[in-house]
Amino acid sequence: MLHEYTVSASLRGHMLAVESAMRAYAVRFGEDPDRWGLAGLMHDFDYERFPNAEHSPTAEHPAEGVRILRQRGYPEDVLQAILGHATYSGVPRESAMAKALFAVDELTGLITATALVKPSRSVHEVEARSVLKKMKDKAFARGVSREDVVLGAQELGVELEAHIQFVIDAMRRDAAAIGLAGRTDAST
């Protein structure tokens, strides 16, 4: 289903990065990593077909995707988390799963962008300090909401730098699948 709806390799990589972070947080919080991972993996599956430039709470992404997933029998807590990751949906983030999804979504994008400017293009060379430094540069990864990154850590109840490092570590474990294991020819 993911490949059916998502053609872009970079968007699939983003969803895999979010899945990795969600699985790691599920373990940390004593929750089901498969269920949390599912929310992370599928949270943007509909984005290419229903991009929602108008930020409608009831049409296009993520509302349309949730309708599709609901018809296919996905669990309601996963669907609520997916809806809540878009602030414009109006769906409150009440569960730990929903808070975690919101907290890691934009952050994985910032970490990915930071990795991609490294000569090796590897998440293994990224540290929380460098991500925090990049956050201050508004021209870097303009599409990433710094406010959402900060708010996500606050809602999750974790310190920002520790949160960033936790997500980096989760992404490192799945670096090859995410596409951030690095180049073997870092000199070119």
C-alpha cells in the first residue's frame, strides 16, 4: 500500500525514518513497537495524491488517508495519531502515540537534511548539537517547522537536545533502509 500511494523515494525514506523513531519511542515508553511503527510508517502515505496545500481539516492529507486506512481496518488509535500529526486537522494529540508521532515527524526531516549536507551523506555523522545549530539557520531545510520540533518535544515531555539525539540514534539503526547509511565514495 505504501508503494501504491507513494512514488517518491525521499517521501518513503521519511516515512521509514518516522517509523524507526516511533518504534524506538514505543520501546522507551513500554508500548507496542509494531503499532507505533505502523502509525509512523503510514502517516504520510497519502501525501502525494492528496497534498492539502489549503490545510483543510477534512479534505486531502491526512483526512483522506485516514478514511482509506479506516476502510481497511486500521486501529483507531493509529488513525487518531495520524490525524493529530497535522496541526490543521484540529484533532488533539491525547495519546502518547499521537504526541510521539508529532514530535518525530518534522524532526526526522531536519535530521535527514543535516545528514545530506555531510560529505558522506550519513546519519552516522550527525549529532544533536549540529541539528540544533542547523535549526537556527532559517534558510536551511525551510520546509521544516522549527516551532513544531520544539512543541513536539514539549508535548512529549522530553528535553529538546536529548530528544534530537534519541531520534538520531533510532534513525542510525535503520540508516540503510532510510537511505542515510552514507556513500562509500564520500570524496566525490
